[in-house]
Amino acid sequence: MNASFLLFTLLNTGFILLVSPLFMSLIKKVKAYAQGRKGPRLLQNYLDLRKLMQKEVVYSPNSSGIMRIAPYLNLAVLLLASLFVPVVFIPDAPAGIGNIIVFLYLLAIERFFTALCGLDAGSSFGGMGSSRLMSLSAVIEPTMVIAFAALAYVLRTVNFHEMFAITAGSTIPESPTLTLISISLFIIIIVETGRIPVDNPATHLELTMMNEAMILEQSGKNLALIELTHAVKQTILMAILINVLVPWGLVTELTFAGLAVSCLYFLLKASLLAGLIGLFESSIAKMRLFRLPSFYMMAFFFSALTILMEVFA
Amino acid sequence: MISSFIANPAFLEDIIRILFVFVLITAAFTLSTRNIASLLTVYAVQSLLMVLIAIFLYLIEGNKTLIAIAALTLVSKVLLIPLFINLIGEKIKISRDLKFNYLEPTASLLVSIGLILLAYVFLSGFFSEFILGKLFFMGAVIGLSLTLMGMLVMFSRRKVITKAIGYLTMENGVLLFGIFVADLPFIIEILIVIDLMILVLLTTILAIGLDSTIEEYHQRLQTLKIWSGREN
């Protein structure tokens, strides 16, 4: 492992951890404005996390060790996944870091433990959330695999670092089909972070609950970790879309000025994307659970189309 | 700056490819949108994309017919036909076409992936990429797929108005195919547009309310005592 990669590990992970809660607040703020409310302060999520960190954790007497380790494990897995998606600069990574297939499995591990966590306390709500998550994952995972396969096919590599190096080096989108694939990636962000129309993150209503149902039993520090994991996941997925479609500003060399430019550009682009997500969420209604596969099918259609278009071109 | 971009064929070809992608996106929306007003907007956008494709192709090829086709499409398909259907749609209160025959939107999207593949395989049997050039071959494939997807819309939608939009989408596909492969004479393009106008007119008159399905239409004719359906 070289020094540049070590530095990347610290900087990239630190930066993503630092800015993730901000984007969550930003989406809330945009949604609030769309509804004619003022909404929470931009720093509110940080304050919430601090408050939760200081609180005591309460475990259900029925819960097992899963409940205790899952929040730590999930955050660790997601932070490992964040190394796959460079936002500060593109380092000389050791083999395996940046591989799409490993990345998909890391996301799957996180989903698996979240579902287990929901089941662990034995409450009917948690079980319902887990069951919904798992049945919908069976539909969204093939879509995700196809979307990332299309990305790999277009850019001729299965490594995120190499992909971003290619896109960062070009002025217009590398291939016209990347426009198509960004639609799929956007749908994946919405689905994976449990936003409207898939799930409503703002309510605890039985009918709409999926992600919220699974974390209902969590409290204190563990809840803070889970919220943070969720925020990190959202930032990583947003970073993939940004680095594929509008990669300008991402540097491949490690310099102080370059780093500053990279971070600033990312912050700007991600804020815009967060605003877009907020607007998208405000503009449509929650879908019925059984309607959701057709929403995923859109992502599947565009990904399959991307591969076809590449074959024609 | 801009003129140097316009003079660069590789850049123009890239733009046309991006437009192809958008054409397919509009086709996907035509298959799955339930709101009739947005369906019309999608159709107008699709026709506008045809106009842009024709203009960019003119910049590459310099064939004046393309400009004429672009102008004709702009006037008829982007402005007149959507406006006309919209006017009628406002008079007869309908806003959604919720019902689908045989295929739900999810299934139609899957089928249309198959159709695109079919178009590709079918056309590569006729012309190879080397005869036509890559861009033109792609245009032919997209044109044929759009025609087939329009047919799928006609097949899977219940209401007459959405079926008409399926037919109009098919015509857009034929136009695209014509621009890139067959080099249709301009007079035929004009005739097709006149046909379209008359088709839309007839559909509106005959359907006595665009919101009826074929079965309901029969019923309505009987109720209104226009045609009893039996020999007297």
C-alpha cells in the first residue's frame, strides 16, 4: 500500500463522513420549501447526530448480538465502499479497490444486516419492513447489476477508479449513452435511499414504512450510526452519478490546490443533485407497493438500452 | 467557436446519437404514461427531436430536402396535431387512459427491448454497417424500433385517443427510417402528413368522444341511434 493511497483513505472517507449529513438536510430543506415551510436548519442533522451519540442505547430483551454489532458493521462496510468511489482525487489503488462487483456485494451485505436487524427484536413492524425490503431487493438487484454492467461495458473497465479517470479526462460526456445510464443511476439512488415514490423517509405510517420500520427498535448511539450509514450510502451513490455524468473538477494528481478544487466542485455538484432529488420527491406521490416493480423496470429498460446502443454504435 | 463545432462532423454525429437516445426515452414514456396531456407533450417532444435530427443531418449532408422535412414536421407534428387533439380533449372531458390490453407497461417495456433487438438483427441481415455507415445504420435500427414500439402502443392501449398516438409514433419511426435509409421523396412525406391530419380528424369525429374504446363506441352508436348494428 503506497502513501498516496493511505492519504486517500483518510481524506476520502473523512470528507464523505463530513458532508453526508449536509446533503440529507439539504434535501429536507428543498422539500420543505416546495411545501411552503421553512424546514430545519442545514446543520440540524449534525446536531441530531450529536444528541443521539450522547444518549443511552436501549435493547429489547429479545434481541441478540446482531442488534449490537449491525450498526457498527454497516457503517464499516459502507466506509469501505466509499473507498471505491473517489471524490477528492483518484489514487493509485491496490487491486480490488474500485471493483464494481465487490461494490455491489458490499451494498448487499449492508442490506442483509439491516434486514436482520429489523427481524432481531421480534417486533411485527420490523419484520414487515425487512420482508418488504427483501422482496423489493429481489427486483432491484438485477436492475442494479444490469446498470453497472452497462456502465462497465460503455467505459470498458470494471473498476470505478479507472472509469472516473476516463470520464474526468473528457470535456463532453464520454459516450452519448452515458446520458441514458444516468437515468438508471438516478432511479437507483431514489430506490436505495428509500425516497418517494419508493418509501417515505418522513413518516412512521405503517402503510408507507420500509426503511423506517426496520430501525424502529434502534436507539441512542446505534440509531446515530444507522442514520450516518444511510447518509453515507446516499453520498456514495450520488458521487457515482456525478463522476459519470459531470466529472469536471475531479483531479487525478495529489496537490493541495487540486484537492481544494475537487472538494469544492463536488460539494457544489452534489448540492445541486440533492436539490434535484428534493424537487423530484416533492413532485410525485408515493407509489403503491405493487406498482414499484414498474418503476424499477424503467431503470432496467434504460440500462438494457444502454448496452444495446453501445452494440449499435 | 460555435461555427467550428458545427463544421465538425464527428461532433454533429455525437449530437445525433444523443438525440437518438432521447427518441427512445420518449418512446418508453409513450408506452407507460397514463396521463393523456403528458402523452401529447411526449409526442410533441418526440416530433421536435425528429426536427432537430433532420436539421443536424442537414448540417452534415447538406441535402436541402431535410430542411423542408424539418419545417413540415415542425408545423404539422409539433404544433398542429397536438394542439388539435388537445382542443378536442378539453371539450370531451378525459384525462387518463388507465387501462391496458394484454400488456401492462412493465411488460411492454420488456417486449420493446426485444423489439429493438429484433430490429437490429433484422436490419443487419439487409445492410451491413459498412454499406450504410454506422450512424445511418443506427438511425435505421432506431427508426424501425420506433415503428414497432408505436405498434405496441396501439396494441396495448385501450382508448382510441392513445391508439391514435401510437399510430403517430409509428409514423415518426417511418420518418426516421426514411431520413436515414430510404431517402423518401419529399412529395411522399407531404402526402403522409396530410394522411395523418385526416386520420386525426377522422378519429375525433368517428369516436364520438375520444374517450371511448372500440366496444363502447359500438354501444354509443346504438344508444345514439346512429347505427343499430343489424340489417333492417
